[in-house]
Amino acid sequence: MPDPFEHYAYWKTEIEPHENLARPGAFGENLSTVGLTEDAISIGDVFEFGSTINEGSQGRQLFWKPTSVLAEPTWPGQSTR
């Protein structure tokens, strides 16, 4: 599933300010949404975005992209909290 843009507000308080946090895509997500947070969807929910079909599954852990793009070497430990 895509990463919700609502999460960016939290990360802005946890890591150093970075211009990439002003828009979706800073964490390497292929698709970013508004309103599809963890409390709004369940594993197995199916969504169509254009010509694609996406199914909710377990979350993923982000490592290399935020560390590289945002220059945040502490990212792996923060993203698993």
C-alpha cells in the first residue's frame, strides 16, 4: 500500500528539517495518499488507483531511501519505533 502523507507531520518533528518533507515521495514511496492511514484501512482491503489494483498488507520497513535522500543516518532505528 502507499504511504500516507499524514505521516509526514510526525516525521517533521522527529528528524532534521528537510525540503523534501514538504511534498510526497521523500521516503521513496511509489504512491502517497491522503486519508488512507492505518486506522482507515485493513489488511486485505483492495483499492484501485488508475489502472492498478492495490491490496492492503503488512507494513514495510524503510531504510536506504530516507537515509540517502534526507541524510538521516539514524533513520533505521527511528522507523521501527
